[in-house]
Amino acid sequence: MYTLFIDTHKDCIIIVLYQENQIIIKKEIETKQNHSNATMPVLVESLEQAGIDVQDIKEILVVNGPGSFTGVRIGVTIAKTLAYTLQIPIKTITSLLLKAVSFSHEEVNIIEKEKNGVFIGTFNQNNDLIKPYYYLKTSEYHKQEMDVEDIEIDYERVLQYMKTLEPINPHAVNPLYVKQIEVQNG
Amino acid sequence: MKDVYILAIESSCDETSMAIVKNGREIESFTVLSQMDVHAEFGGVVPEIASRMHTENITMVLEETLKKSNVKMEEISAIAVTYAPGLLGSLLVGVEFAKTLSLVYKKPLIAVNHTIGHIYANAIENTLEFPLLALVVSGGHTDLILMKGDYDFEILGSTLDDAIGECYDKVARVLGLKYPGGPNVDKLSLEGEDTYPLPKPVNDSTYNFSFSGLKSHVINLVHNETQRGNEIRKSDLAKSFQVTAIDELTRKVELALQNYEVKELIIAGGVSANRYLREEIKKVADRYQIKLSIPKIEYCTDNAAMIGAAAYPLYKQKKFASFDLNPKSQATIVDK
């Protein structure tokens, strides 16, 4: 059984292909502009290298933000369309939880930087979110002791964690933006 | 020849639309999910909100489109998608969606120019007869085009400043009409008389158009009258504006018909839904005894049916796109 993981929330396209619990392909491609011309070619190349057909994928995992609005939309659109058309389960993980599940910790603030500010998620030792995600502009953000930003993602731990999640109806898979857009601020 | 079924996707602005089009001319299934009500709150399309709603709705629009038809995904010959011009974030959702369908069902991908799509709305339930003269009128375009065959475009003239649809929207705003402005000006003008003298746009012998002078005149007129405390007869002004703007279109169409032998006259783009334009252009076609094609109202506004129709000639020519297809906010019809 093959599981496909897609993460396009930052300036990097990440595709991971698991066979059962084993990582068989892991690609991280830096892109300069948007991900549109690159994401699908990287996905196709991953399938070719693994020697499998898209129909062999039996589960989709996708990072649904927060991060670059456009970046997240590309990954989520591809992921929900794959899950819907292939009729396979899909699960989402946030960019902050992705970091939280990658290491052992007590209560921690996970920080995800973007161009003009930071997204913050506070998790307990079991990776439960203990208050809603929020966004601060760079000028409003002051680093605290329990803030952790640089975490190397452990994709094996990510897979183990995501096994505990329930699949979502593909129609209902949507980006998590957290940050308000100008028109909403009035 | 085997029937060709194209699944077409359009998401260039605030409509998520899909259609299954048979042989480039028969609509097997057609869905349009409009976001108009949401954007009306903001007085115009908010690009970020448009992109978000496309992502939210896109798989449901596919489900709806497939449900309305007996055609199965396996029987589809190709996936067509609008790649330009339009709102980049909105186009992107449709393009990535189309690529994914192309991958899953192993069908060729066809990239369609949105403006060319509007032209091919006239190929739905109609056989285009070349050479033809096309008047493309929308929020981004005012073009007179000579077509000698499929995808053979010669632009005879274009607007030198504002597109006619843009001009309509500005006039709607100064008249205090709600979004979408153009259709509301058209509606209001039905109750009015042509009583305001407005300047005719440049009366030259080229095929070019100009609408910024007319637009500025209407805006200044409203401001001046309001400052003097005079009431504006809004429906009359809407009517006078409409007559002046549309007459400029039909005058240039007539000029082209005098100078080019064509077999058909077609109208395309969002403004082709305008009632006064439809009436006036019909009079011109009658006068010159030429075949006239105007799309049904539902194929005038942004829709996927026209994208499927425009994809058909590309399918026959095997002009397919690859997975690195990138949407573009701007593109002319002659740059492919």
C-alpha cells in the first residue's frame, strides 16, 4: 500500500511516498516563484521513480496550512482532487502540527515564520492544540522561552501520528489560512 | 469519426464552471457556481476570496457535472482548462485541478485562452463559417477580429483606452448601481429615454475604439449636476450612455462589413449579454444580409461550455499542454 504526502505551504515543494511504513521517495524542491509549474511534474517524477501508477496510491496526506495562501491552495487542490477521483482516504495536518509531532516536548509554542509575521500554535506533550492558532506581525512578535521554530520534520513520526487521525470527506478538505485578509479587516 | 467528449474547466474570475462538450458543439452537461453574491458585499471581485472559493467548491462542481450526464470520466477524450487571462490565483486552482484529472484518468490536457473561449461560445450548436468577423466585448476587451479559419485571428482594431465593460462598470458606480455594474446599467436604461447629449467617441475610419472620453464625460456630468443640486435622471442617463457606447460598436462593425467579405458576424464576451447591443447588431446583420451568431445568455458570461468548444480545434490538432502548464494573468489571442 502506498501513501502520498504533499506539502506546498512554503517556498519548497515536498513530496514523500511511503510504502507501508517505509519512506521510498522523498523530494524537496526549492521553487523561486509559485509552485504551479513545478508541483505536478515533481509528483509525476516521484511516481515514476517509485515505478508505480497514480492508481496505486491508497491514501493521501496533505499539509493544509497555514503558510503561503497560494502555495497551500496548490497542494490542497491537488490532494483533494486525487482523493476524490481515486476514491481513497485523505487526511490533513497543519504546518504547525507537522513540526510538533516531529519531536518529543512538553507544552510548546510552535512558530512558523512567513514574509511579514509568524503563525503560532501551542501544543501540549500529546500534540493537542491547547488554544486556537493565531498570527502576529513581525513587529508584534516577541520570542518567548517556550517558542520553537527550527524543527527538522521527521516524516516517519508524521506518518505514525497521522495513522491516529480520521479521514475527511475530500469535498471538505480546505486550506487553513489563520491570517485575515485586508478586506476582512475592514 | 468517434465522438469526442471534452471535460472543460473555467475558473478565471468568480465563477467555478465545468462542462462536458461533445464534438465541440453539443453541451452534454454544464454547471456554473457563481460567487457573485459574496463579492457583491465588497462592491467587486476580491481575488483572494475568489481563489478560496474555487478551492472549496471545485470537486463538488465536478461531482455535479458528472451527475448530470451519462458520460463517464473513462469516456472523456481530453481535459480542457482556462489558463489565461484572468485572476492568477483563481486560474491556478482550475489549472492544478485539471492537471490532476489528466494524471488520474490519463487524458490529454488542453490549455485554452479565455478570450478565445468567448469567441467559440458561438460554435456551440452552430457551425462557424469562415471568414467571419468577431466583435469581442467584455470587461477586458473591445476587439474587432477577422477569422479566416479555426484559431486564425487577425485583430482589425481594439480599444485605445478602456474596455467597454470597464466603462460600463465605472458608469454604474457613478450612478450608484450595485455590482455587477454593466447588467444593472442595461436594466436601468430600459426605463429611460435618450435625453442627455453625450460626445460621440472619435469618429475616425480605423477599427479602433475609445471609451475613456465618454466615461469621463458621464462622471463629470454627474458630479457637476450633483454639486449644483440638480437631480440626475438616472435611467435617462443610463439610456443615453448605452446608446452612445453601443452605437460606436455597431458603427465600427458596419465599417468592417463594408471593407471585408465575410460569411458570418459573431459577438462574444460578457457585454454580448447586453440587450441593446443584441438588438442593434441584429439590425446591422439584417441590413448587410449576413448570418449573425450571438451566444445564448448563459454562454455569454464566464462559463466552461465555451472552453470545451474552444478546446475542440486544439484537440483535433493534438495541441496538448504538459504538466508544467503555468497560468498567466495576461495573454492576447494571437500569442500562442
